[in-house]
Amino acid sequence: MDLNEKDYARLVQSRADKSPLGKDLLKAFLVGGGICAAGQGLSDLYQLWGADRQTAGTLVSLTLIFLAVLLTGLGVFDKLAKHAGAGTLVPITGFANAVASPAIEFKSEGLVLGVSAKLFSIAGPVLVYGVGSSVIYGVLLWLSGLF
């Protein structure tokens, strides 16, 4: 079967399922908003327990990371992400899932060659780029202060 680019595009479009955009947007909004609301609730709770605002923010980050990794390990996060789509990509929970998923997937390879080696396979490039960019930005700021 020899198809040109236009015919192939028409074939793919005819067989592709139509995405219920409104429904998907609503799910993503509700789940992402729910995660953010839970974070705000945790912040208020930690401050009620006596933590200052900055410490409460740190505790919220740690709690959300822990819960995202725990739910990833239990297989719940992926099921939620399947239905909520981008709503689960609230930065801290999505990043925690991205770090934990490859490690869990390769646990059968062993602790060193499986979990440890794959732990940062997705997040590693993000970390390297983030740290490298911040160093370059810091040097440029420092140099601009010298002139």
C-alpha cells in the first residue's frame, strides 16, 4: 500500500477516536485544582499546628512528593493520570511521579542496576538542565554586577 502524505493523514484522521475536549479539560481542571486545594489545606493545617509560613510550604512540598511517590508505587497515580490527564501534572506531583515510575518499573533488575540506575532516567536531564541554566544565569548576573 503506497500512500502519499495527504492520503495517510486522511486515513489516520478517519480511524482516530475523537477526543472529548470539554470533558478532558474539566477532569484536568478538577483534579489539578483538587491537588492544589489539598496543598493549600495542608499548608493551613501545618500553620495551625504551629509552623511558620515558609516551614509549612516546605512540609507541604514534602507531603505531596511523598504521597505522589506512594501512589505511584501502589499503581494508583497512573490510573488517576489516565483519567485526569494533565491535571496530575501539577509540577511537584508530576515530577515525583516521573522520578519514581522508572525506578519502580525496573525494580526486577535489582537495587543497584534497576532502581538506582533508572531513578533519574527521566528527571535527570531536567535536573541537569535546571542546575546548568541556574549556574549560567548566576554567572551572568554576577558579571553584570561587575560592569
